[in-house]
Amino acid sequence: MGMIRWAAVAAALVVVTAGCSSGAAGGTGLEAALARVSDSANNQSSIYYDNTAELVSLAGKSLGAEAKGYGALRGNGAVNLVSYMGTLSGDTGINLLDESYAITAGLPPASVTLVANGQDGSLVTGKMTKLGWKKGDGGTLAGPPLNTASMDTETALYAISMRKVQVANSDVVVGGASADLSQIGSPSGSTLADDPGIKALAGCLGNVVAATIYGGRNAGIKAAPTEVAVGISQPAKASDAPHAVVCVSWPTQPAADAYEANARKVLASGLSLRTNERYSALLRHATVTSVGGGSHIVEWQADPSTAETVFQMQVSNDLPALPNCSRMTVIEAQRITGCH
């Protein structure tokens, strides 16, 4: 599950939603989660989300063989914690499988994570204190210095990803060393749900069980999009095949038009740089739509071979027509659609 890393309507709301996946009336789970994170440049640059309660209803809580299909997406809104899922509850009291949802925003060491609902605050406080976290101003628990001689390896890893911890009723908020925990949970001022660009992308993704939204310039893409949003739509039942939605915003409409043409070409006949398989086999029944609007969004939808496929592509810079050209030689880049 470590490879899976995940997840808002422009001013022209009607234009955007007309061309995108439809969400539930009154907002989706992703939009509700975005409303609990402050709007800042760092928080916009990297967003991960999952509707854990829905994923648990589909796949259960077992960490064994059932952690396939939709189960492999559980808890990945807590991207900095999910790799510890097997030991996290016993060591820290934080149980990702009991949360309603999780959302992480920002780049380390300033990233912040909300584990929403289902947590026992006194249990978390007790276990974190036993590990060496100390309560400071505002009730924030601060981790011990990383050079503490007696610290074991696992505690050191927690101290990196959970340098700051705060409990609030049934929620737990964690952050890195320079994180501002007031930016998540119950923030003041504008939130990511208010930001026109993020709002447009979340509206385009629709009702998803897992998503990631990240800045295009962070991915080394030559003609950099403004933001890239990747999601898996909520299925009606566990046996339903996964359905992926990818929404890409661009600084200008000509840039969006160029990407739309490239995406159509690559989805139909291109090869995955990661697996050397045809995208048409990995992403079946693909469709491409020019959404436009103030964020110049292009959307494509497809049925991936697994629920994790598009997130693995995102991590590997292997999404169709969005290659990381900066990692290629000049000769390699000349052969890749999107690098010339």
C-alpha cells in the first residue's frame, strides 16, 4: 500500500459540473474534507484524501488478503501514517480503520493530516505520552528529539511523520516538524474548498472514495499543468470494477487543448513508461472531455485494471500524456508524447 498516495468548482460552477463526474447534491465527501483545511500555497501543492468509512464498508477491516481491490485504498488520506497501519493503533492509539475519512495537505515537514472521527482522544494522549511525546501549549503533543539515544527505530519513524499531535473530541490532527496544526480540523479563514482552482478539480472528480491533487510543476512535466487530480469513483458495491477520473487544470486554454489531443492519442495507442503495456489495456473504455471553465480543465475517465493503478501511475509519473520529461535524455524525450 505504500505506493498508493493520494487527493474542488470554478466561478463558472455550471460549466464545470456539466462536463465532469457528478457528485452528490450539497457536496461530496472530498469537498467536505477540503473545507477543513486552510487555503495556502503549500496546502494546495499536495492533497490526499480517502473516504475510509465507505472503503471499510466495501472491504472490511482485515489487513490480510482482503486488502486488495478497494481495500488497498483504505486510510491513504493519512499518507504519512498508512505504512504503519499494522502497528499504529497498538503503538499510538490512532486507528485509521475506525476513521470516517482522512485528508493530508502540504509538503513535509509542514504537511498536516486530519484523522476524522472514530478516535479515542484519551487513549491517543496516553499512548503518545508513553512513547515520549510531551504536552505543550494548546494541548499539542510534541515528539521527542530525534537524536534521543534510547529511541527505538519505530518511535523515531513516528517522530518524523507525527512530530506534532493534537486530539479534538474524536478527531486527531498530526503534522511534521514545521506544521501549523491550526491549519487543519477547524481552521479560520478561507479553506481549500473555497479556492476556485481546487474547488473546480474536486467538482470534476465527483464522488470519489480516494483522491490525490497535486501541483503540476512538482512532477517535472514540461508543459506544466496547474494541478492534477486523480480519483476512484465510489462504487455501488464491492464487486464493481473500479472507475478512474483524472482532471487536469491548465494555465491557458491552448495548453489545455494540446493536452487534450495528446491524452486522446496516448490513451488510444500509447505505451506505459512504467510497464511497457498499452494504456488501452491498462485503462479500458477511456473517454476524454474538455471541461474548460476558468481553470481550463481537461478530464478523462477509464476503467483501470485495479483500484490502485492510477495512483501507481501518479507516483511513477506515468499518467497518460503527463510524463516527467526532466528525467529523460533528449533522445528519449523526443519519442514521448508530451515532451516535445
